[in-house]
Amino acid sequence: MKILGVSLGTKNGNNDTMCRVALETCKEMGAEIEFIHLLDWDIQYCSGCVACSRGLVMGKGMICSRKDDFSTLYEKMIEADGVLFVDPIFESGASGLYHVITDRMGPGHDTGMLLGLQEALAKQGKDPLNPRYFQQKAISFIAIGGSDWAVRCETDHAMLAVSPGWKIVDNDYFSWSKDVIMQDDKIARVKEIAKNLVEAAQYIIDNHVMIPGSEDLDLWKGKEGACPHCHGNAFYIFPGTTHAVCEYCGMEGHLEVVDGATKFVFDESIVPNGHIEHAHDLVSGKKAHGDDIFANESRLMNLFKDPEFKARKAHYTAVCEPTTPPSKMK
């Protein structure tokens, strides 16, 4: 078994330290470990060029126009059996670098899209994708902040697991943690998270669990969340109603107070069973989403040949020029 730990904090800061605390526990349990300090890596932002989604739609494979270290990071995650991200909290949520990683995991590494590519490769008589891309994976998240601004980080972090459809084991955050290395209760919790991750990864190995077909597998070890499907606690509430959508899994229903606690309840009058088959973290939902993207990208590629589209694009392009950034001024 291999566990990959990724820290996004300053070198040898709290995030690095807590990541190593977790990896030490993983090593003691017999796992091979690897540590990445991500600020050392060249990870560029996603430009939105859609090369990844179009490459999948056209059956050309996994393509990215950015030539940096992300593809290596992705492959290291693929080859690991369990992954742990430890991320600093800057403004209540995930760091900017973490959001970049989430963006880069988008369509080009979405299991629903990869299943579409697999079908296209088969029709073309080409070799199939690496089966590791479809193997289930255990993943956990730790956020470390220096104040009480922390409540956005759980959903931010969980979003990375949406694209591949990996199973989240723990998703925790520590506020008031500038001196976390001296807080024994938090060190104990990090070690517990590491233990849970190793045990979940071992279960996946022992049972040869693949992403397709593992919809009902629940490896969650954290506190019970308001959403009964993904354990999430962040919801978009439609103004003037109790109608809500879980911001992580996309399930729909309504919020109500049950025995003094806020609960998210699937509402048959809104959407039957919350459209469970369309949940963002399930292969069924990802496949439906992938099919939509395949159809939409095909339509858009043809749109570029449309004279009216070209005329509108030319008109608005001529409205103004972008300001030259100082770094590119002579």
C-alpha cells in the first residue's frame, strides 16, 4: 500500500508538520509513504481552453495545454492507494493553490468523461486507458487555520474528489492552530485520520474496489453531516423557500429542524429521491454529466463555423483591448 501526503503550506510550517505526523502513522502501519510540498511544484492555473474535454470527446486521450508539473502530481495520486491533502486556511476556505488543483482535476480527469473516452477508444480499436484510472481511492483532507474563520474549507476540499469520484474518509479542519504542534488533541486527531485512511485504502485493495459499481460504498469516518448522502454541511437555499441544494453532491430537498438539529431531507415533491442517480459524486451522475458535456462540446465545435457566431465574436472583440500587464510592458 502507498499513501501520498500533499501539503500546501509554507515549507516546514504547520501544514508540512501535520502532514508528516499523519504519514509517520501510515508508515508505522506498514504503508509506503511519499510527501509532496506542493509550493515547490510548478502548478499553473487552468486557462479554460477546453482542450481536455475536447480531447476526450474526440477520442484523442487525456490532453492539457499547460506544460507544468500537474500531470505528474495526478499520476502520483493515481498510483497511490490513499491520498491526504493538508491545506492552510487563508479566508475561511481552501487556499488559492488548492482551488487551482481542483480546477485542473475538472473535465479532463472526470470519471464520467473518462468512461466516454474509453468507449471512443474501443470504437477506434485503440488501447484502453490505464485501469488504475478507474480504481477506487481513499482520500482525506485536513485544513489548518490561525483563527475561527474556517467553515468554508470542508466543501472546498471535498470538491477535489468529485471529478474522479473518490471516496472521502475524513474531512476535518482545525481553527486557532498557529501552535498546532503543541496541541496534543489535534495531533491525536491527525493520527486518527491517518489510521482511518490506511484502513480504508486496505479495504479497497482487499476487495478490488473500482469506481464504477462502488456507488453504495461508504468509507466516511467523520462526523455525520446534514446531507444524508455525502455528509456535507453547505447548502444553497433558494430565496424565500426551504428548498435547498447540497453544494457538494448536488442533491436537492429541503432543510428542516429535527430534534433540535438542522437536517437536509430529500423532498419527493421537488425532485423524486433528490435525483440520487444524478448525484455529482456517483458514477451514474458523472456519466450523465459526461454525456451532457460530450453533446455540448460537439455542438460548440460546430458553432465556431457559424457565420453569425463569427460576426458576434468579432463585434465584441473590437469593443476594447485588454490592459497590458506591468510585467509585459517594455
